[in-house]
Amino acid sequence: MSSRTVDAPESAPGFARTATVVLDGAGLGVEDVVRLADGAVRPVPEAGALRRVEASWNAARRIAATGRVYGRSTGVGANRNVDVPTEAAAGHGLRLLRSHAGAIGAELPARQVRAMLAIRANQLLAGGAGLRPGVVGALCEALANGAHPVVNEFGSVGTGDIAALAQVGLALAGEHPWRGTGAPAPQSLDNNDALALISSNALVLGQSALALHELRGLIGATQVVAALSLFAVDGSHEAYAAPVHAARPHRGSTEAARRMRELIGAADRPTPPLGRIQDPYGFRCLPQIHGPALDAADALEQVLDIEVNAAAENPLIAVEDLAAYHHGGFYQAQLALALDHFRLAVTQVARLSTSRLSTLNEPAYTRLRPFLADHEPAASGVMILEYAAAAALGDLRAFSAPASLGHAVLSRGVEEQASFASLAARQTLRACGAYRLVVGCELVAAVRALRLRGLRPDPGLGAGRAFALADAALDDDLTDRPLTDDVATASVLLDRFTDIWRGSTS
């Protein structure tokens, strides 16, 4: 059974009619994580998955009582060969949580922490952690009530979010602060619980899911903005023609071209224009640049779909074998590489937006004054938007540096490699704001050009609906003035454009 969204019965005592996501350790998806992070749905652990957690908990205690198990009857890291005496075992778990709850830096936003809690609860339901079942219930209770532990930003190098999850563990034990109301009652955690809880990359996965959701939507919104720019310069439809992409059938490029045809109302085999032979790259190469970004988003989602449902704890408790398997399944090379690839692809899309912005400033393409200026002599119009977009693009380019090139040797050389997926996730989240601003600049210019030319795309088209939204929201004053607020408004409006782009799919 996969995770699914359902509605609670209207007669359920104490609850309004509220959607829920069933967690079963197998079917949680990126969109589910986003809804749980936003508090739009409540998590409900599936009964069969809870039985797996119970069986894993019982098996783990039997295994630890009769043999050496990393983190339960031994220390961790370079202390892996140091046995924990039986009389000290009860306190070992709390000592481990206290020592590892040393994350530093800024306190993370509630949304990121909630995403982490949702993923960790679901991973535990996969049944490989050997953690007491009450922890799953406590995590789900916190999510349902709107409570989350204080978690700080830095502490992971992509081999487990041990510092952040140790803070969660101490909060569950009643030794670390919560934000919000409705925190669960303190849990009794011991040596069989500590490492089992913190052996996960749930924070990095949660941050990655949130970033993917936002940037995938913004890539779509950018295509809607590009459609408006295309109308503003009387651009050709040929670059999006079906035969072009059937001859070179990359999945993402074919999809980007198809959606563009729908947005602008182009036929599969459009009539060649009477004017320009071909457009600048900002228009002509859009499918070839947006397409790889769509493919990179899909590749990242495939990695996340596996990881958020994975029993990747070290050691893995195998109930059938009554064994604890020590392994490196926590190592996030796939995620780090997928995030790096995605950011590089996103940066290409943003850079193409600045190319179209430059074209909009050229009278040869718009038949308007340079920089879409008004009638005043030497007016600057939207000249500054090129500079502002280039500055924001500079940040985006910096965020796109491959985090997976990082290296670390830790714990007295025992852990001599790191994926830095944690850095990749943070960089991907930070890319969202810079990306919005780049495309916001293009949108302001495209709407201004359409207004100046008296062009209104057909309201029955996606591009027409987008123009109507932007025309109503953006200031129509064409005189030289600060455009800061215009770009801010346009950047927020992109979320509405995402909905239009998604609706363009037949």
C-alpha cells in the first residue's frame, strides 16, 4: 500500500474535515512531503507498517542483547570498537543524543523541520531501524499539532543528519525546546533508540523535496513568461514545431516544445514567418535548455522517491534474518549528484531568461524605443533590469557550484569520505530566491512591451491568461521610476504562472 491522501470523516470527534496522508514506509512522494511541511495535511501511520516497526524493535533488542551491534552495544564513529557495559547501556542512548545534538548556525524554518519529521516518520515505518514504535506516533502527533523541535542549520556532511536528528531526539526525550503548540509527551529513549533515530538523512531529503517542488514550478512559470516575451517580439513558432523534436527526441525538450505550442496556440507544424528567418537563442533554443532542466527535475525526484521510503539506517535490522547488517546505505552520493545536476540545469534556464530580457530592450525586435522607454528624450525605461537580473544570476551561478566536489576526513580517519549532499540541498533552496528575481525582471519587461505595442494575447490561451494576471497586478506607469516593487510583485506572481503552465498539459 502506498501513501495516499484521504479525507477524515466529517463526524470524526475533535477534528474538522481535514485531509490526511497515510504513511506506510513505501509510497511517500515529494508532493506529500510538501503538503505535510506546509501543514496542509495530517500524517496517519498505516497499521501494517506499525506492525513492521514493532517487529523491528523487538528483533533489534534481541540482537543487541546477544551480540555486538554498532551504536547499541558499542560506541559510534572511531569509538565503534568500544563496548558499552551492560550496566551503562540504559544511559548510553541519551549520552549519544546529548553529545551529537551540536548542530550550529541559524535556526531552521518550521517548514524545513516539518519536512524532516515527515520523512523520518515514514522511513521508520519501512521497518529497518529497530526503533521503539512510540517514536513514530510522537513524530506524527507533532506534525498533526503544528509543533516542531528547534533545529540548527549546520551539522551534516551528507553522511547522515546526525546533529539535527539528535536535536529531535532530545526534544522527544524532553530535553530540547519545541516551537509551536502540542508537543508530544516525553519519550523514554535508551541505547536501542538513539542511533536508530539519528541514522538518517531526513533533513537533507526534506530540504531537497521543498527545493525541487519550488524550482520545478518556477521552471514552468518561466516558460509562461517566455511565451509573453515571444508575443512581444513577434517571435517564430518554428522552434517548437513537432517535427523538430521528433527528429531529436529528448524527452524533456519534446515536452517543453509541446507545452510552448499550447501556451501560444501554435500548430504542430506552424507556418514559417514572413519576417525574420530565425529568432535569437533566448527563444529558438528554449526547448533545448528547458528540456534538460525538466529531465534533471525528474531524475532528482526519482532519487528522492527511493530515499524518503528507504530503510537506510546503519545497522539495518533484518527481522527475517534476526541480524543487524552494518553498511553504508546512508551515504548520499546519488542525491548530491542529482542536486548538483539540477542546479546547473536551472541556472541555464535562468540565464536564457536574461537573454530574452536583452532582446526585449532592442528596437529591432520590439519596434519600440530602446529599453522600452517612454517618449522622454534619453529615457532609460527598463535598462536597469538587465543589471539587476545579471546580479541575481551571479548569485544563482555561485549556488550552482558542485557541492559533491567537497571532501572531509572525520572521526579519526574512520569516516574518510563525504557526499556533501547537505550543502547541495542548502544551495538548491537558496537558488530559489535568486531565480525568482531573474525571471521577475523578464516578466516586468515583457508586460511593458506588450502594453506599449497594444498587444493582448488571446485570453483563451495560457499566455493570454498569464498576461491578464500580470496586467492587473503590475503598475502601468511607463515613466522612468524605481522598478523594485514591480519585480517583487512579478516574482510572487510566478506561482500563479506555475498553475497556468501545469494547466497547459492536455
